[in-house]
Amino acid sequence: MAIAKVTAKGQVLIPIEYRRKYGIETPGQVIVTEKEGQLVILPVPDDPISGARGILKPKRPLDITHKEYKEEELSMEDSDD
């Protein structure tokens, strides 16, 4: 773990060992996001399409979610009769 300084302009210096490990080139860009209440810094992938794989991954398998939705829909139709 390393401590990074934040400048008055909000710039963060990423320690060299992490820039090397994760292939972050300077000058360059990183993705800054939040996950589960924590700030996350990710290197920008060379190919943004392949780098985006898994971002929208559902928390539950879609077949189970769809099955539950259909069951709920059918039970609502039955209660309307």
C-alpha cells in the first residue's frame, strides 16, 4: 500500500510501482470510478470495447431472473381474474 498526494488542483500522483504494474503511461489517462463505497482508479484499456466486457454483468443469472419475472407476471394475471 502506498499513500498518494493530492494537489490543490485535485491531481493525484500514482506511485511509479503501480504505474508500471498496471501499464499506466505518462502522460496518460485513467478511469476513476466508485465501487462499493470505494474510489477505484483503472488504467484505460488499449481497446475500450474489450476493456468494457463485464461492466454490465448481472448480479444473478439472467435465466433465473427471467423465470422469476415470468412467474410473478403469471401470478399477477391469475389474481386479476
